[in-house]
Amino acid sequence: MNYRDTTNSNCLTTKIPTTWIFTALTFFIFAVNSALFATEPSLENLDVRTLVSRMTPLKGTTPAQWRVVWTGDATSEATISWTTAEAGKKHVVYYGTKSGGRSGKPALSQQCQSNGLYSIIQPNASKNGAGKGSEQTTKNDVPNLIAPAYYHHARITQLEPNTRYYFVLESDGQRSREFYFRTAPSEGTDFTLIHGGDSRSGHADRSRMNLRIAQQAKSNPKVLAFAHGGDYIVSGTKWEQWRLWLSQHELTTLEDGRVLPIIPTKGNHDAGKIYFEVFDLEENDERWHTTMLGKDVAMVTLDTNSPGGGPQADWLDAELSRLRPKVRWLLVQYHRPMYPAVKGPATQASIFCPLFDKYNVDLALESDGHCMKRTVPIRNGKKDSLGLVYVGEGGLGVGQRKTDSGRWYLQDGGKAGSAHHVIRLDFDSDDLRVRFILMDGSTWDDHTIEARNL
Ligand SMILES: [Fe+2]
């Protein structure tokens, strides 16, 4: 088999051989660590080689591309996932509330409940001449096959709320370093979320934005998780693109091993099976879900690739009806905007928006437009001081678009712009502070939403 070795490369370095990556690792690792973590880095100028050197090569059964996924009760459950280059036989996560120390492992363990080969589509052999008769086939005709890669998901439950959990990944005896994450508090709002969307292209900037997310978490221990608004990659059926995204996602991990659980949303570019394989979701019935961040904050994730009516509308109506009387903050996230700053509105708008109004949703997080926007508060399609503010549109590396700031909901209190960004959500019992943080750490917008008097 002739595998194309593009492990951990990106669009700017697609043909970089493995030896280059290891050389880069050797030369840059110390400089990178000090550059990234000693002081606030200048991310715009951080070069691609340096970024690549931070990622774990996919090799053998070495655990790489780790992530923690939250799609249910974030106080007591999590899915811990990783990737290996070889299938391996035994995949275990060791976890616990006490660190295993430098060479040990935490006390509890969970064998992965789900393992499998990512849905990889190999290049068409005939295009490269491999379909010709052997006498016509030359060395150059042999197609470069994409190396296989395997997902592993350990679903851990019965966790304690508001507790740091250490974990170590192990595949056939190959162990990762120790990581940790914090579960959501059972009640209260003393935490921060990071939201962002559209990491699908602009790989160097995507990596820089991942470092920005890590910096946000480093400078604020209250950052609990990272909600991704979708469009992780350009072509959702191409494993080679997901491979890069997953390796680059490692950059959101802090130097001390802190991992921000990801709350995933499906974008229009995330077609195919791999999205579900990456985030351990059922393709048929987990396209939308609610993540409970304790009893006071709910994040309802919707799918703008599925019809707004029918099962999704029925579920959304019932879910918002169930949640609204219970939670202090009721948020929704989905990919395509209902009140866009660039394109036309999502087809689901006529169904979703009345339900958002009916149940007094507090904030809507949108992506897809490749820009920044905050609308005026909107209810029943009009500006209304008791209405819902829609923010977002995605800037995790993708090229930014020019906005149509003349739209009524972006004027007279609303705003729009274009820059790479994340949205920082600081929860409190009385208000929710919503800030757009740019790649350089500066703030584009700082807006506070008061809790509803329901
Ligand atoms: Fe999109």
C-alpha cells in the first residue's frame, strides 16, 4: 500500500514529509512553549511550521486528536475521544478526580464503547492510471492512498459536578500525557463559555484561533467549554480534511493539560458520516441535542441542514417548553443564521423564530456568514426591547466576508463587521456578558443581556 503521508499537515504544508515535521518538532518545541505560554503571544505572526510542530503525529496506536464531547448532562457525563493510526485492540481511558502523577494513571477506567475506522474515501484509482493494464502502469500511476485512521470513544458517566477530572488515554499500551477537564456545576452560573464557528478553511488562521481559545481559557479559569457552530472543514466526506481539523484542535489544549469540552453543531459543509464519527453521535437521531450546563444554563443545538418542521420542530417546541421554566439562561446554537448579515435567512427561520419568541430564548448563536454581527433584540420579526439578540456568524479561520450592515436589525443598536473572532459568554445570575474577542485578543463588541423576569 502506498499511503500519502500528510499526517498533521495543512493546506499550506500538504506535501511536507514526515521527517520535516519531526525536525520541526525538535527545533521548535521549546521556542513554541515559551512563545505561546510565557506571555500573550502575537498570534497573527506565528508561523505555520511552529503551529504544525505542536500537533501529535498520527502513528501506530499513539493516542492523538483527543477531544472531550458534551451533548447531554455536562455535570455528570462526557465522551472522551481520540484517534489512532492503527486499529489496535484495547482502548481505555483512565480517569479520576486525582492526578495519576507524572508516570501513573488516574484510578478509574473505562474501556471505549465505540471504536471504528473513519469513513475514508480513497482517491479514484483509474484517474491515476491504476486501472490500466499492468504493461501500461508506471510507478507514477499508483494512486496515493489515504492512510487509515481509527476513532475511539469512551463514554464516562456518574461524574461529580464542578469537579476537575484528570484523564489519560491508552491504546494497546501506548499512553497519552495526562489531561483534565472540569464538569459543569450542578447549579449556578459562575462560568464562561467560548463560542465560534466556521473553521473550515484558512488553516493557519484556524490554528491561530485555536490558540486564541486556549489563551482565553488560560487567562480565565472560569472558561468551561467551547461550543462550535459548525463548518469544521470544507468537504465533510473527506477524512484528510477532518484529520487536519482534529490535529489542529489539539492547539486548544492548555499547556497544563486542560481540555475544553466541545459542544458540536453540524454545518452545511459537514456532510457525510465523519462528523458523527468524530463526535460520537448517532446519524439518525442526534442531529440536534441539549447540553445541560447545570440546572441553570441550557444550550439547545439545532441542525439547519435538516428541515425546520416535522421532527425537529416537534422536538424544539417540547424542549423549549420543558426547559424555559427551569433554567435561568436558555441559549440556542445552529449553523445558518435566522437574521444574517451577509446571505439570506435560513429556511428554518419561519419555524424556529416563532418558537424562540414563544419560549423567550435568551441568546441565539449563529455561524455560516463568515463575519461578525449582533442584532438588535427581535421579537415577532421586529425590534423589541424584550426580544432575542442574535450574535455570531463564524470566524475561526475562514476568510471573512463583507457584511450588509444596512439591514434593519443591524442598525440602530445592532452592528456588523469582519474579522476572525470567538464569542465569550460570561454567565451571571442577573446578566450575560457577550463579547467578541478577535485574534489579537482585543474586543470588537461588549454587550450585556439582562436576565428575563419570567
Ligand atoms: Fe456554512
